[in-house]
Amino acid sequence: MEFYWSWVQGHLLTIFSVSVTSILIYHYLMERGTGLRLSKRYRGSIFEAQSKIFLNASQYLISGNKDLAIREFLNAVDLNRETLETYFALGELFRSNGEIEKAISIHRSLIAKETVKESMRLRALKELAKDFDKGGFVDKAIETYQDVLKINRDQEEVVLSLCKIYEDLEDWEQAYNYRITLSKIGRKSQSETISHILVQKAKSYFEKGDVIKCDEDLEEAFRHAPSVSAKILRLKLYLTRGQVDLAKSLLFELLQENPVYASFIFVSLEEGFKGKSFEKNHYQECMNLLREFFLKIKDKDLAPSPSIILSKVRFFKEKNQLGNAYRVLKDSLKNNENNSQVMKIEYIKLLMSLGKYDEFTEEATNFLEGLEQSLTRHYCKLCGYNSDDIFWRCPQCHEWETIQFRWKI
Ligand SMILES: [Zn+2]
């Protein structure tokens, strides 16, 4: 199958020329006897012209000049309406094959043909926009998609493409506008996505130090959907304004809803604050108050999560309170069965720092033995498949002789 496809791709134009020529011969033979409007003589000359074009094109193909071959094929568009679908198919194949310029020249010439119907011209314009999009010609893609919308506004697929382009560009203003359009013409709810976009928009205002506009967009985001990202940004705003009590209760609410996000929340709160330096100091002071509050939350008040424990350990270590870090980790490792390897590694490192060498030796030995038991004797170097059995053909990726040995005793 794979071979077949690569052969088809390599001989795309040849296949195309052979099939179009056969269609032409078929039409010529079928219509030869039915003397409708055109005289036999005229039909004959059309067929002659087409044959000549395809003959030329085939010659260009043989000599390896694909561009001239395409131009020759395109000359035939006027002559036969039935070939339109074939051209669309060819354009799409070129695009999916990464031969963007050829796809563009096909669609452009379809748009330029005077004899093409309006609906077909619109379709070609849409295809052209997709070519630009795929080829990374962002400005041209935007312009062309917008041209399509000028002709017909209710095109969900086109609006979605514009949404994606503006999201890639991080132009949140436009991304928001097109999402709103999409929510009006499409059936699917866009509330969650709109909320995320508004948070991004608010975030960019926050980074510019424009707290008022940030707040406006954030409120709007909450109206669409209260996402975690919206709540984290609100927390940032509270800290910026020195509203520590509000920040404390919001943090507690967030941790109760999503304990696994704990470390992520704190990393987000700490990441690059771009305000003025005295504001930054004030922010940091409020942040420290929030951290103290967090360290004092009792474990029983929140669902056990490595994320919460590891955040606490990090803060204690930063304050050089290794004893507290040790206590938090020890309690957690004792009370919970499914402890993460990261927590055990952190614990072993702490034991070493604190000079608790007996406990260190015991824990490190247990850890290493557990690690060794979890390793299999063999693995596949291609896909990472693990097994104690010998496999000459990997059961997961089906390649031969990819087995590697871990030299386990
Ligand atoms: Zn494999």
C-alpha cells in the first residue's frame, strides 16, 4: 500500500494526463455521432487542440518540466467543463503533497477563468486561501479567507481557519472577534474557548501594566466560562492590588477544586511580573503572605496530592527550613500509598542534607531496589516497548531486531 501511494504521488501528472486524455477520447467518440449544436468540423478541431495540449504536456512531463506541463494542462480548462472536478482534485493533491506553488497556480487560474461559474470561483478562492495557509503565507491567507467571507459570510470552516491563524499569531483581539462570529454561525458552543482567549487578552494587558483593561477582559471571561486560567489570573490581580484576603480565599477555593494544579498555580503567580520595580516589590510581599497562608493550610483540609506536598517542600527549602520540609514529606510518605518517585527522590535528598545518614541509606536502598524491579530486562530501541521476554519482532511497532538489553543481573 505504501509503495502504491508513493508511486501514485510520483506519477501524479502522468496519471492525470492519461485519464484526462481518455476522458477526452471518450467524449469525442460519444459526441461524434450526435450532431447537436456544434459542427463536426468544430468538434474535430477542439479535440485536435486538446490532444495537442496533452501531447505537449506529456512531453514536458517526460523531459521533467512539471511547471510547463501544468501550464499546458491549465490551458485546457476552457475547453472542457467536466475537467473542473479533476482540477480541484489535482490542486488538493498538490497541496497535501506540499507542492504549494503548483496548487496555487491551479486555483489562481481557475479563479481567473471567465467561463467559470460564480459558485466554482468561490470554491477555488477558498482552496487558494487554504494553499496560502498551508504554505505559511499568513497575510495572503487572511486576505483570501476574508475575500471568501465578503462573498458569503456563513462559512463555518473559513471562520474557524481564521480563528486558528489569529490564535497562532496571538492576536487575541481578532481571535476573539472571529470566535464570536463562529459562535453565531456554528452549532458548537464556544464559551470555553472564548473564555481562554479573553484570559490571554487580559494577560497581555496585565503584562503591559494595564490593570483596568485586564480586569475588564477577565470579567468578560468569567461571564463566558469560569476556567482555571481565569481564576489564576484573577489571583494575580488580587496580589497586584494588595487584596491579600481575597487572594487567600480564592487560592483555597482553587486548591480544593484542583489540588493537582497546586505547583502550576504558584509557578504561574511567580512568572515574569512586568510592572514597575516598586510595584514588583509590593507584589512579592503579597505573594509571600499568600505562601505563608498556604504553608499553614492543614493537610486534612485538602485532598492529598503530590503537587501540594511538593509545593510546600519547595517553599520550606527556599526559606531554608529543611526540618519543616522533612516533616511534611515524611508524613505524606507514611500516610499515602501511591507516592510519586519525585517525592521519594526529594525525601532522600533531604535526608542527605540533614545528615540523617542511617535513614538515608535505608531509604536509598529501598528506592533503588524498587527502581530495579520496575525495569524489564529488554526494551525496544524504536518505540520503548518493555518486556522480560526476548522478542525478535517488536509486538508494539512490529519492527525486527530492535531489542535492547538492560544488562540486569
Ligand atoms: Zn518497538
